Amino acid sequence: MRNLTTIVFIHRHDGWVPAGRLTMVEDGRNSHAVFDYGTRYLRRSDRVSVDPTSLPLPDEGTRPAPFRTEPGFALFNGLRDAAPDGWGRYLMDKAAGAQALDEYDYLLASGDNRIGALAFGVPGEMVPRRQAPWGDQEAAGERIDLAALAEAAAHVYDVDRLEPGLRRLLEAGSSLGGARPKAATEIDGRPWIAKFPAKDDLYSVSRIEYATMSLAKTCGLNVPPIQLTRIFDRDIYLIERFDRTPVSPLRLPFASGLTLLGAHESESTRYAYSDLAEALRLHGSQPRLDMAELFRRMVFNILVLNDDDHLRNHGFIHNGAGWRLSPLYDVVPKPQVGLDRRLVLGVGLEGRTATLDNALSNAAAFGLSTEEAGAIIETLGATVNGAWREAFTAAGLGPDLQARFATCFRQALPAAERDAAV
């Protein structure tokens, strides 16, 4: 059994503030974590929970007992949100070489670009410090040339261990979530995330994502600024970070859908959009607005057949008053041959079935009447049906790819045409 301790910091208007102490206990199947809020942090007027579900803040003037993870959880979800996912871990494993990394290493070795407002440091020190098993103690931050990152992302698949020239990709990309190649960068002094082609892509996923997010913006969804560029014959999709404030360098607390629901990573399919709506009722500062936006996103995912709508792809940002649904991200259609379409999360009374009738069946869970929900569905359907080809064309996607992806937009067809297409 091994006990590993780190200090959890959170970024506030006056800089990094110690929020509490995290101890991870490695003990096989009994591995768990313990978190204890700091007394000084609990006295702050701007305190924010590290995890609103598993690590709730106590009433003012009281102090809770240390929290311990539930069985089956090696780490609290709110802290796991700050750790890298598939791509970041892939880079870290290459940096570590033959050394096997564990959850503790992934958490503490990720650099300055992690999502949200958390960071980690050594007990006894008052500022966060990266603790990397391969010896790099400092991350280079976000000021890394996009062309250099694109070149590094293309070559990283071909090496067994990261060479010095590829370390900048580690520093810029290892902190971020998601499975696809990505890195943090800056455009005109503002922080963005760049997403690169993957080695086994059969078509330009960057252009598909840009087209779909542009379509979402046309539909009136909350979409952050996005760009599409091409460097060294590689398409790169860029999205501005919504967890950083544009005026001051404040980092905004972030929580995934997993965190708000207290759900295990392996159990996404047990949950529904209505569960996220209920979490907004409990934790949100403007639940009615965000529940309606969540319903529109669910309908949009049906209309474009985005079946990668798992709980990590739903985010929430703390705005000082409470939790708000974050801007949209990671929406990519996936062509299918069969007619039986399902999302990852439950849609309505027919479970995960991706139909507009199923979406309408549970409108009340989002604070909407049947008439209000029906109007949203009708408007979104007409907009998607009338605009998706234009969005694809604007993104440089020609007739062949449009024909390939046309099946994704079948639900957006008028009912008579939809039935005829079956």
C-alpha cells in the first residue's frame, strides 16, 4: 500500500489559492482517495467547491470531516476532470519511456494547460508545481507556435519515446482531455485549443467538426469562437477556450457531466439528458435557460447523429454565482448504415433511441411544455435540413463527403421525405 499526498490549488482573482489536501491510497482494488478542505479556504467569500457533488462546501462557519471516494472510485470526479485523457496520457507514456505511470502521475505531471481552475503542488509550498516523473518541472505554457505543434503532432506517432524536439507537444497537449491529438496555443493573445489530424483518419475530421459546429451556431446554440486553418497540408480545427476569462487571466472552475452526476466513467449509458437537467436544477445559477439549451443540444445531436455525447462531452463552468452549462464542444457526426440510431445518453421515454418523437416525450424534464419543445424541434430540424450542405461546402467538404454524411442528417428531413428515405 502506498500513500501519495498533494495540495490542491484553485485559481481565484488574487491568484493560486490552496483549497485542500488530497491523499491517494494505492491498495489494489481498495485504492481510494481522501480530500480535506483547508480552513483558510473555507473562510474565503469566493470559495468554490472542488467537486460540487462529491466534495460539497459546508455551511459557513462549519468544517466537514475529510471526504473519501465511494467504492470503485480511485479519485474524485472533480479532480479527475483536471487530469488528461487518452491523448494526454499517450504523450505522457511516451515521455516516461519504460516507466509505468499511474493515476497519481497523470494528475500531477500534466502542465499549465489543464482545463478548469485546479492545479497541484507539493505540501508546504504555496504555489502549484508540476511534478513530472521524466524530470521536466516546468511547462512552457500556452505560447507555442501552432506550426511547430502541427509538425510535432504529425511525427509523435512514429517514435517510441519523445525526443527533445517533441517535448513542446507534451507541454502544450498533455494537460488536455479527449482522445484526439490536440494542444493549447494562443491566437492574438487569447488562449485556444488546436485539434490535429489523427494517424488513422479516413477523412478530414477537422473540417467535419468545423462544419458541424458552424451549423450549431447557425441553429442558435452557444458555440465559442472557432476557426479552421491548414498548415503543412494538415487541417487544424481551433476552438477558443471558454474556461479562461478574456480580460483578466482568471481560470474558471470546470466540471464535467460525470462530476455533476457523481457518475462512474463506465456508466455513461445509465444516465440521460434529463439527469443533467436535474443537476442544473440543483447546482445551476440559471437552470431554466440552461435546461432549454441542453434540450436544444440533445435535439441537435439527434439531427446530426453525434453519438459521442458521453458525460465528459457535457461541461459546466462556474460563473461566480453558480454552475452554468458551458459552451458547446466536441460535436462530430458519424455516418451509419443502419436505421436504428442511438445516443450515449438517454433521450426520452424510449431510452437512448435517437428520434425527435423520443426527444419530445420527456420535454417536461427540461422545464418545457410539449408545445415549446415541439417548436424547438421544428425550428432546429428546418434549420439543419436547410443549412448543413452549405456548412459543409463552406468548410471545403465536397459532394463525395456530403453524400457520405447525408445519412447523418436524415432526422432533419421533413417527415414525408424521411419516410421515403428509409
